Amino acid sequence: MELAVIIILGIALLASMGLNGFIILTLTTKHQEEKADLHNRLMAKDYPDYLSGEHTQQLIREAEEKARNKPKETEKFSKQFLDHQEQAKKF
């Protein structure tokens, strides 16, 4: 009798593990498909903007803004250096 109970419990344990593995595999596959579908929809939405040059125009605007905010050549030097440079020009 004890042997029959152990066999039944073993079969139930194996069936439970198999079912859990099947559920995990199914949910993982479904998640990957949803993730790929979402990625494709997002890419399809942004693709016309990318083709029309919006992406490139944004990069150009950022580069122009960076160039505008860049300190001028004379602002980089210290006042003392500029004084020495003016004195050197006198001689």
C-alpha cells in the first residue's frame, strides 16, 4: 500500500512539474511575440518621421545649439594671459 501511494505521489509530482514547465514555456513565448509586435508597431510609427529627416534635423539643431553655447576663444584665456599678450604686442 505504501509503495502504491509513493508511486501515485511521484506521478502527480512529475505531472505537476511538467504542467508548470509547459505554462512557463507558453507564457515566455507569448511574451516574446507581444514584445516583438510592440517593437514593430513603435518602429512603424517613428519610421515616417525618420524618413522625412526629423531625426537629422534634430541632430543639426543640437549641434548648432552646442556651437552657440561654446565659449569664444578669448573667453578661454585668463585676464592675466591677455594682459601679457597685449604687452608683448607693444614690443
